[in-house]
Amino acid sequence: MTKVAVLLKPMTVSLALGLAVPASPALAEDAIRDLVDQLADCTGATAPLRLVVAGLPNSQTVLTVDAAARLRLDVEAMLSDTGAVEISAGRDAEKLRGLVDGLDPLEVEAVVATGSTGDAVVFIVDPVRKDEVVAFRLQAITQDATCKVTSDGLEMALVTEGSASYDRVIDAALDDLLRIAPEVDRLEICPIISEAGYSGCGSALTDSLAAAAAARALDANRILAGRELAVERPGVAACATAVAPGADTGQDTLRSVGRLSQDASGSVWLDLEFRRQAQVVSAKPRTQVDLTGLGCDAAVRPLLDFVSITANRDATRLDLTAPAFEAGQRLEVRVDMAKPGPLYCWVMAPDETAFVVLPVGEMATVESGSYSYPADFGLADIVLSGAFENLFHCFAPAEALPAALEQSWRNAGPQATNQVLLDSAAIAAMLEDMRAQPGMVEATTRILVR
């Protein structure tokens, strides 16, 4: 049986590369030359070595497919720059990348010989990523498997990919969907949610997705072909409820599911998929996006900060103020109403729950003037205890709310038979419905107990 000779020449080398440009060109050149010299000594080659760079193993999960491909090209460039190497093409790169340590030497010889047109194949092995740097080793195996040369201690800086335009990502996702499922006749656009918080760009992206879908529904070719597409927006509450199998929504009804996230560097990422009930029909991989054109605040924030920052304020119509409290004091929030009108208020907690505090009883309209909550609203005193922070948040509609929305507030209000603690889904649904009302004004103040 042929034996594999392992020739190791220790190298204490650290390369910092980006786009194959080392931080220290002389050091990088010496390191790569050392590797090539070891391989030449092992093979006895006198002419330039013909090397096939297979790249990272197929099973690696350290880098994305694109990043792994760029790393392979950078390694090829580094080897070519020695002047002692010619880069050859591998006939079966997938099979070459599938080689792993522990194979029988005859299997290695067979795979390398049939999958390579060069003197040796270079693999990128043992990849380890830390932040934006990937550490790895290069391992070269000759066609006859008699030489295996392994480097040590290579590092390369990962090139940060540029952000994609959000509208191009949406367009590509819709194009993929209609190519995969051309028979779809109904598309529900659900709100794009933010992971680990809330973003002011979620609703703006949802609007863009709905507009792009509607444009495709009106495409002349689709209309002439008789393929109607109804685009609908069910809203937060409906989208939080799964579509039951067999429900009367049409066999070809699809729903969008979008998620917005922000990484430690502040970059914003979007992933978008379309589902038929539990089945994922089409999905766009998580993509870094540029939201500049949307004119929104992309930062992902906790609920209390998000609601406060995005509130549509007009202090000349509605204003709230509250002092800093100490345990044992009575709650007192000042409410200033510039003119008579309905008033809806709730208190939000950092754990993303809320309870409604207004309206009380049959009270529908608050006269203009200044009020103290809870004393001036017919409620008992509230003695504060412990240290905590909540958000007191009120809405002042320009006109009466739709009956169903009005009833939702009363069902959760202080005079309800069983007052409920609203969860994050209910908060999101109520917030969306209230902010959709024309002329809506909001105000917030922190209830801070030291």
C-alpha cells in the first residue's frame, strides 16, 4: 500500500489579507514561498508546479458560499505571485473538496488523480473564524498521494460585503416566487418584523413589499395571460394566526414572512420568504440591505424606546409629563388636552406587556384642559413600590375610532369584566391599528421609580 509522506516545516507566520493584499507583503511572500518549496522538495519538481486549489471542504459552515469562493481565489493569487506555480483547473471541484482526513491513501490517490489536472491539489483546512478574520491552513496532496505538505498559521481578513438595495432584494424575492409558483392567485403581505427589538423601518419595508407585489399583479403580461393575483394586507393580528389547513383562503394563497435584524456593527439584514401554510414555497437568504432610500430609522430598539421615538407628537394638541418618583409615592401623570376629544392610554413595561388605563367606564370624550392621572379620571390612587420603569403612552384621535377598535380598548380597559394584560402581539396589532387612523396624535412620558 502506498504510504503518504507528511512533510511539515513549522512556520510561525501570520498573514492579514484582504482581497489577497497582505498587510505585510514581504512576510506573506516568504510564507507562501516556503510552502511551495516544501512541495517542490517532496515531488522533486524542476519546472513550475501545477496546482489546483480546491478550496474549503463542502461540509464547512464557517464561511458563506460566496466568502469561501473569494477565499479560494485569494489563495490562488497568493500562490501565483510566487512565480513558481501555475494554477490549473480541477475537473471535479466538488469531489476534491469532499476529501477528508482518514481516507485510505488509495482512495485519496484515485480521487486526486481523476479530479485534478495538476501536480497537486491544495485544500484550505481547519478554518476558524473570529470576528472578521478567518484562520486556516493550506494542505497540498500530490496526484500519486506520496506527498502531503501542510502549512501552519495563516490568517486572512474577511472582506465585508456591500449592502444590497432593499428594493432589488424585494424584486428578486418576488421574481423567484412567481417563477416557482406561477399559479399563485392570492398573496398576503404580512408586516416585516424586527428580531430582538423594534425598528422604524419595518412598516416602511412592508409598504415597499406590498407596492412591488401590487405592481406585479398589474403587469400586462400577467393580465393578458389571465393569471390574476390579489395582493392583500391582513395586518399584525391576522398574520399572527396560522392559516388552518383547508381554510377558505384558496389553495394558492401565500403569505410573506419577513424579518429585519441588525448586527453588532450596525449593519441591517433582511430575510424574506413566502409560505403556503407551513410550507416554505420560496425564500430569499438573509441579505445585508441599504435602507437609506426609505427615509426611516433602521435601528433596532427595545419596545419602550421604539414607541417613544416613533410617536407622532403634537404637543399643541396632547402632552404628557411625569416627575421622577420614589417608592411609596402616589402616581401622578399630567395630561394636557388642547381641545375636547377621545383619549386612549396604556402603560407599557420593558417585558413587552401593557395594560389599558383609559378610557374609563363610558367616558368617550375628555374636555380641554389639564388633568392628573389617575385622580381626575375617577380611579383610586396608585401607590408606587419598588424600582421600575414603564412608559405611559396616549393617543388622541382626530375623530371617533372604528367601532371594532374602540371596543378592543374597552374590552382591555380598567372597567372591563376581566381586565387583560396585553402581550407583544396584541401591542403590535393595537399600535398598527391606532397609527393607521388619520390625524392621530400621540404623547409619551416615562414612569420612573427610583
